[in-house]
Amino acid sequence: MPARLNLVILGKQGAGKGTQCKHLAKAYAIPHVSTGDILRGAVKAGTPLGLEVASVMNAGALVSDELVIRLVDERFKQADAQKGALLDGFPRTLAQAEALEALLGDDGIKLCINLDVPVSLVTERLSSRRVCQECGAIYKDSDIEAISGTCANCGGDVIQREDDQPDAIRKRLEAYERDTEPLLSFYGSRGLLVTVDGDQSPDDVTRAIEAVVHDKGLA
Ligand code: ADP
Ligand code: ZN
């Protein structure tokens, strides 16, 4: 059996991780594991987990390491994750990165892609972002779907995420700098980090990432 392909995507909120992960998950036939999506799903479904994390998430703060580590551990046990996974939004603290290493053992992270985008650009992207509450499709505030409030894919409501409001955006970017940027040296020192310029068209970003994965002999 080929080794598992476990990839981590790091990048500020709004760097385009979600968009890239959708393409890459298909290209490499591994699941896109987004802790943000898992947590938002729990909030929407009103599960006990969702009730526990809703206020923290809406304020743009991080939920506890212990809780997300448990979620990821459970996710890794599912059948589709046996070939590997594309991790988006996790790890995002040193404690999470260390826990992930312990969880995966020798068959660990093969590559960490740092999707690099300047703060000014992500701030602008996040404040104009609108999302479908049902299927997660992403729109801009100037798109007809955002103006009409109706998703073209599924007819669901298109809204602005609570944590895409200005105060929450500022908090999230500060948290990224403080808690997550240290992971660049964590993965860098292990020789696993590659930085890709996220300030190009989504297709060009995808091509750049695929080239890196190919050059490393991973797929
Ligand atoms: P973004 O990166 O755009 O802020 P995500 O969708 O990755 O959004 O996450 C949304 C929210 O979910 C975060 O602001 C945080 O509250 C919570 N969250 C997601 N992943 C983690 C994580 N690994 N550790 C702690 N909190 C997390
Ligand atoms: Zn939709």
C-alpha cells in the first residue's frame, strides 16, 4: 500500500485554503478535513459540541486545543482518511502540531504548504466574502447571489459569516500571527515547508501547489 498522503495547508484566513483544498482533494483522492467546516456543521446542527463552541467561534477566537485534537483524531479513524488527508485550519497552534505528530507517528505529515497572502489583501477578501449557509459555496458581496441572498447551486441562503465582520476579522488575523505563524518554523525545521504565492488566480495557485507535490515525489 502506498504511504499515506497527509498534507497541511497553512495560510491566513482568506488566503484561499478552502478553494484550493476542494481541487486538491479531488486531484489526490483524499478527504478535505477542515476543522472550521466540522465546527460550523456542529453549530448549525445544534449538537452539544455546536452549542459549546458557537460563541467562541462567532467572536473569532480559537476553540480549545483539546477539543479540536479530539475531533481530528475521530476524523482520522474514518475509512476515507486511511489514504491520507488534506488538513485545512488544523493544526493552528504549536500544541496542535505536536499532538498531530503524536497521532500520525511515522506515517506523518509529508508536506506543509504555506499559502502566502498579504494582510491587506486577505482583509479585503474576508470583508467582501459571502457564503451559502447550506452548501458552503463562496461568493463576493458584488455577486448576484450575494445581493439576492440566494445560492445558485442549491437555493440556500447566502449570508455574511459572523466572524467575517471587521472586529472578528482583526481578532482572527491577530490570532493567526500569534498562534499559527510559529508553525512555519515548526514545519520549516523539519524540512517540510514550501511557500506558495497565494496572490495569483486560483487556477495558478492550484498549478503551483500541484507542481510542488509532484516535485517532492508525493503524487
Ligand atoms: P478561518 O480560518 O477563516 O477563521 P475556519 O473555518 O478555519 O476559519 O475556522 C473558523 C473558526 O473555527 C475559527 O475562528 C475557530 O474559532 C474555530 N477553529 C477552526 N479550526 C480550529 C483549530 N484548529 N483550533 C481552534 N479553533 C479552530
Ligand atoms: Zn448553496
